[in-house]
Amino acid sequence: MRGGVFPELLRTAGESGDIMKFCIIGYPVRHSISPRLYNEYFKRAGMNHSYGMEEIPPESFDTEIRRILEEYDGFNATIPHKERVMRYVEPSEDAQRIKAVNCVFRGKGYNTDWVGVVKSLEGVEVKEPVVVVGAGGAARAVIYALLQMGVKDIWVVNRTIERAKALDFPVKIFSLDQLDEVVKKAKSLFNTTSVGMKGEKLTVSEASLKGLYLVYDVVYFETPLVSDAKRLGVEHVVKGNLMFYYQAMENLKIWGIYDERSFKEVFEEVLR
């Protein structure tokens, strides 16, 4: 992985000892466990920082983001704001290439999602072809991570072909009604959409799932896709809590307030 992780920030962020304010922005965002995770972490690590939640409808984004940037030292962006926030921050090189930001600190934007993907796959071979479902900010991070890992044969399946083409990565594109047919020919499957958060299922047959070597879902709890893959004996099944763990760790490093022991303890408790 190129250059480790944002090392220049570790020397500057949070050095002043100021009490800082953080939050997560998204729509909807009330389901997020980030406030609970970070606030419990701050408490355990003896820090007085705070982490809130800002639910911002897309039509209010341009107005509200200016307030967020003034009011908070840093924040995380989730669906559907990872791409929108790019216009209001100074993006890192990785964020520019991914065209999505999920972590902001004092006016600068970073993408820690891709780092979370790479670290969560350490020791796991990503066999090709790889199917990526979705074409949003999470898909961009996953595809970028896969390319950094040397994966070349990537097939993107999305409801809107035009949005998939806008990814601007060397991938093959298929429509959503081709999903089962495409998965049947693949070895790895990555779901980067929110499908499964409310118990929904991707339109993939058990026969197609059974032939996979790796199933990866960015949703950080057990989705039907993850449950089915385990039941059908897929060799490697990764749910999003592992990506979330490493991504959140990178956020804290960027903010200059990472304590390894406290974070690991709190993460295990909150996501138990």
C-alpha cells in the first residue's frame, strides 16, 4: 500500500491539546453507530472531544456544509455526501483519484475507506474476475483499493449505466438485471450498496453464490448476503465491520488522536 497512511498528519493534528468537535454527515444517518463508537472511545482514552450527528438532506447540502466546516474541526461523510463534499475541501491525492471524501479535518478531505478495504483483506487472495455492485462513493473506494492491490479484471454492476461509466476506472460495466449472470462467471463479489441494511437481498441465486471464493459486503453488520455466503460454504466472507475498523482507525490518526489499546477495546464492545 502506497506510502502507508497519511504520516504527515500525525505530527500536526491534535498537537495543541484543544478540545475538538467531530460529527458524521449523511442522509439518512440516524442508524450510524459512529457517534456511539467515537464518544465511548474519547471517554475511554481520557479525551474531552465530542462526536455528533448531522442529518443533511441533499437539497440542503450546499447551505449546511458551510456551517459544518465552520462548526466542526473534523467530520465523516457517508451516503449520499461523499462525492458532494469534494467541492468544499482540499482533497488528498487518493481522494482526488477516487472522487470521494469520507473524512475531513480542518478543511482538508481524505478517503480512508480504501485503506480500510486493503487492510481488511490482508492475507486474503482476491481471485478474479471481481464483481463490484454499485457505483457510488463506496464503490469508488473499493475499486481503487482493488487496483492498488493489483487486481485487474473488475466488473461493475449498477442500476444506472451512465453512473457506472462516470467511475472513470478501467472496469467492465453491466446493468443490474445481469447481476446473477455476471456473478456466475466471477470468483469474488463486493457489495458496495446499502442493500441488506434492512434485510433486502441482492438478486443473486444460491448456485451463483456457491461458486464464489470471496464475498465482501461493506455493510458493517450481518446482511442476508453475508449469511447466505457463509451457509453455502464460500471460503472467504468479509463483512463491513472489518473495513469500518480500519477506516475508523485511519480517521483517528488523521485527527491526531489515535490510541490503539483504547480503540480496539471500545470497537469490540460497541460492535459485539
